[in-house]
Amino acid sequence: MLNGKNVYLGKVRSSIRELFEYGKKRKAEIGEDNVFDFSLGNPSVPAPAAVREALIDIIEHTDPVALHGYTSAQGDFSVRKTIADYINARFSTSLTADNLYMTCGAAASLTITLNAILNPGDEVITIAPYFPEYKVFTEQAGGKLIAVAGKVGTFGIDVENLKKALSPRTKAVLINSPNNPSGVVYGEEDISLLVKEIKEYSKPHGMEIYLISDEPYRELVFDKDTKVPYIMNYYERSIVCYSYSKSLSLPGERIGYIAVNNKMPEWEEVYAGVCGAGRALGYVCAPALFQQLVKRVYNQTSNISVYKLNRDRLLSALEEYGYEVVKPDGAFYMFVKALEPDAKRFAERAKQFELLLVAGDDFEAPGYVRISYCVSPQMILRSLPAFKALADSYKSV
Ligand SMILES: Cc1ncc(COP(=O)(O)O)c(C=O)c1O
């Protein structure tokens, strides 16, 4: 008999993918420009020119046998050192290469981390709305995902809800900021209160609760006044799961890292767990060419001004049409209140206007829809009459 759970996971498509496939079909029927596909979070701006230049230079000037060979299981030492030095310079930490583990993107960073720390039955608390794969990753690692609702209306961290969810089985709290699907950035106050709560609960219980920060969108922040706190500066038992998929527009190349805070007393054990989980999952040696690439372009970001332009245009138009929008400070997602209580029905109705929106139910935030605005600015402009017509269709009922 096969593993039923995995066969099931392989057969059911996420509703986001389902919608994307529907969009492809619809585009073939009525033309590419007439379908407004806001379903997927695939970067729409190219990687920075420095990426191409570095790749060409690396390929032309590196011995191919060395370049394409295995690196250390945890990643090339000089790559890890370069990244550790960069994090230290940016966030005043004191990481070394031995705190970093190179991965195939944030998905691998998360699965490895969860497998490193969870025992069967352990609970991982996350804040809704959240990336749906968290449930898959946590359960695969033997844990149980507990979602607590974010603050009503802003989707910041609701500490009271978190308090109620903490239990003797809590092993980790998993946060994602800038957030997919809301685009919300958790500020300093959010993080400080979260950490205070975790400490107040874990200390008297003699527990070790880890704070995991999933950071594929760290660099996608639109205003210089918006700060994304670095969790290692707030909490010692912290682990950062980073990815270059969105910051460098390289999601298909699968490159990222895990950084284990060396301020936690048992960091060597945790790091060993990360190496062990990477080994057990077959995730050793992240793509060697792209390890070398990030060593060269670790401080670069794609041109995110397009995302900002899209956000600004969409935000002001949707508000004008009467939609209630949670203002996103980062990532390339916008969370919009559905114009009827059932967001799935609302998303179905949006299809009549060729708007492909993802119902918030998938992110455990019913009543909202997600718009992925990593699309061309032209598509944003073309889609505005459809958003207006959708809103008007509710007014005339
Ligand atoms: C919140 C979040 N975490 C993790 C991932 C996985 O990213 P990666 O492509 O780096 O595996 C995504 C991808 O969209 C995401 O939105």
C-alpha cells in the first residue's frame, strides 16, 4: 500500500493552482489581454542585471568540474561566510558560517527547520492569514499547525489570541512578514509583544519555544520608513528561513538559507538538527551554481518599483470603487474584503468579470480575497474597469 496522505497531496491541486490553470484555459479562449489573472505569486520583474553578469562571469571563469561539483552538505563555506558577514553588518548580529545552512528556497528552509525541531504531536502556532503550505510542512514533520487569527482589520499579530493558543505542546511560533497573503509587515511593537508573550509562557514552564521567521519577502518593502524587525535581535531561540526566490526573481532556481541564532544556548544542537533533517530529507548541497551566484549578489534586489506602482494604483482605485483593503506595506499581495460574506462565492462572481482572485479561506481568513499584483502595470490598468464593474454589480442588487 502506498502512503495515502502523500498520494492525496499529489492528486489535489491547491485552489490557487486550480485558478491559474483555469486562467490559462480562459486566456486561450478569449485572449491573453482579456483575463486578469491575479492568482500566483510569481515575480513579474526580471532578476537584476547583476545576476546575469555574475552568472556569465562565474561560468566563464570557474573550473566547471569544481563549479558543478558537490559542495559541503550545508553549503559552500565561503558562501555561508559571505552571507553571515552581510547579515552581521546589516542587523548587528554575530553569526558565523557555522550558523548558516544553504537550502533550495524557503520551502526547503521551512521543512528542514520543522523536521529539525519537532517531535510527534508538537504544535506550531502561526498567525492567520498564512501561507497554506505551512500545514503540509508541519504535518509532514509530525507536528500540528495551530492557526491564530491576526488582528481584525489590520492582520497584525493579536497577542491575546496567541496567548490562548500557547500550550505545553507548543514547540514553535512561525511568522511571515512581509506577509503572504496580506502584504502586512509586523512592526517592532508586534514583534516585541509576541516575544514577551512567548518568554512569559515558556520560562515558568521550563520550555524551549522556537521563533521561526519565514522571510522570502524581507526585501520587498515599499517605503523606507517601514522596518522589518530582525527577530534575532529580539529573541534568542530564533531561526530565520530566507529565500532569494522573490528578492532576486529566481523562484525556479531554488536557493535560500537557514540562519540559526547563535545566541541561543543550544544552537549547536539545533544546527546539528538542521544538518540532520537536511540529510534525512535529501536536501544536502543546495544548487552549487546558485550558491556561487548569491555569494556575488547577496546585497542586490530586483527592481521592486513596479510592485510599488501596482500597489499604489490598485489601492487607490479599489478604495475609490468602495472596496475595503488592508494596505500592504510589502510583498506583492493585497488582501481585500469580499463584497459578500462568502469569499468563495465572491471569487466565483469575480470570474464573470475575468478577474481571478484567490478566496481567503485558503489562508484561514475567510471573508477576504488575495490579489497577487506581481503582474504588468498595463494589466493593472486594464483590470480596473472589471474591478469597478464587480463592485457595481453588488450595488445594483
Ligand atoms: C510565505 C511563503 N513562504 C515560503 C514560500 C516558498 O518560497 P520558495 O520559492 O523560496 O520556496 C513562499 C512562496 O510563495 C511564500 O509565499
